[in-house]
Amino acid sequence: MRLKVSNPSVSCVICLEDTDVGQIFLVDGWLQRYCFFCMKQHVEVKLLHGMVHKCPHEGCKSELVADSCQKLLTPKSIETMNQRIKEASIPVANNVYCPNPRCSALMSKKWLEGYCARWWVGAEELLCSVVAGGELGG
């Protein structure tokens, strides 16, 4: 007689489905457990709304780290998530958007003033090359 060994499972806090522990996402430092499907949806909705990704548990202020979401998201989504985290680190008083109508990337005024003292004069091409190079400063 063969004993059937089952994989341990836990319940997702969102959908309440029993899920294999290998498909469970744990927020660093918290006990809440979420299945990959629910976490992927949570993070993608936050990305679509331009928000910083936090733990979905009500009242939890833990921000999700892009590295911990590698199993959930596409490389493009991870890149967008990193961009949102970087944008959130810029104080609102220092927010400046690229003047090129095809760009609209968020940058830090403090960083731009240090990079180019006359950034409003003919800066459209310069700023977009800076944005394309991933050199947004905080």
C-alpha cells in the first residue's frame, strides 16, 4: 500500500482558496498569505492607477519590493513598478514633468537644476534622452 503524500497548502487571505505553499506570496514581515493570482491582480491594478504597491491587507502600510514580485509579474511590469517606487520617492514640491508632449516622465526639480541650469530652454530633446537613459534623479 502506497501512502499518498500531499503538498501542504494554505488559504489565500483574499480568495480563501487552499493553495499550494509554493504558489503563496508572503509580504515581508507579515503573516498574511496571498495566492500568486490574487497578488498579481492587486499589483497590476495599482500599476494601472499609478500607485505605489502596498500590502493588500487593510491597515498594512508595508510597501511591496519589486524583487519579491519577480514570480508574479512580467519584466515590463517589474520595470514599471520600480519606476513608480522611484517616482514616489520624489517629494511633491520637487515634482517636474518632462516638457516633451510624447514623454511626461516625472523627474525631480532638484536633480534637473543640478543637471542643467537652463533646462527650460530647448530642453525637450535633452530631457527625453535623460529619461530614456533611466537617469531620473530623486
